[in-house]
Amino acid sequence: MRRDGIRESAAAILLDEDGRLLMQLRDNVPDIREPGKIGLFGGQREGDESFLDCIVREIQEELGYYLPPSRFELLARWSGPDDAAPEGTIHAELFLARGVPVEKLTIAEGALKIVAVDELEQVRPFLSLPTRYALDTFLPRITATSRPSHE
């Protein structure tokens, strides 16, 4: 949602039950942001919904699967220049949800791109810039906490 030049959105790093990344291969049409790129699922806030409510709604709309708010972990909040709107500002929140069941998903926008974490470098050139930043920043921490400890 835009409010006085401010765009507000939420996105999520989604991991399936095997720890693979679930991302969106965006439609390759000119009227959407970053056509043909691979991005995270998410979108614009609507009305007075919270960022958490926004990501819950966006995931249900885009994946046809309801993940309750308790399944999302807040990773980051940021505010800064909006690369999609000159002189605009973006306020966004990034979430994480694990254990998303691939077989129960019905993709409504774009196509589902499943990427094993160790194969991420192969798709790196096709990632949207915000997705690349989010994965570079948070994926090392996420995967480090997912590994079994060897004590």
C-alpha cells in the first residue's frame, strides 16, 4: 500500500519440509515489478493490516495454502529508498516460515521455483535484487540454526 510516497510490503523466506527454498518465478510480463526474475513470495500491505497479517494473506493468495501467523518468524524490518519509485520510500518486513508442504501448494501467480540451498549459486543471476540481499543476509544464519549439533 502507498501512503504519502511510502510503499509498505512483506516478504517471506519459505523452506519446505526438506529445507529447500520455495521461491516465485515471476511472470514475464511488463506491467509487474521484476518480470521473469526469481523472488520471494509476498506483497503490498492492504488497509490497516499488520505486516504479519499481510504475509499470511499474501502466502495464502499466492500459494493457495494457509500458514497461520504463529508459523512466521520476523527476520528484519527496514525502511529506505524505494528502487521501484523515484523519491519514494519503502517500509518492509521479512519473515521466515519452515516446513511448508510443497504437495499442498497451488501457485496462483508466477511459478514455483524450488531450490536446494547448496544449489543457490546456480540461480543467483536470476534472483531479484531484494531477494539476493535477503538470502545473502539471512540464509547463513537460518541454515546454521537448522543443522544438527555434533556434541
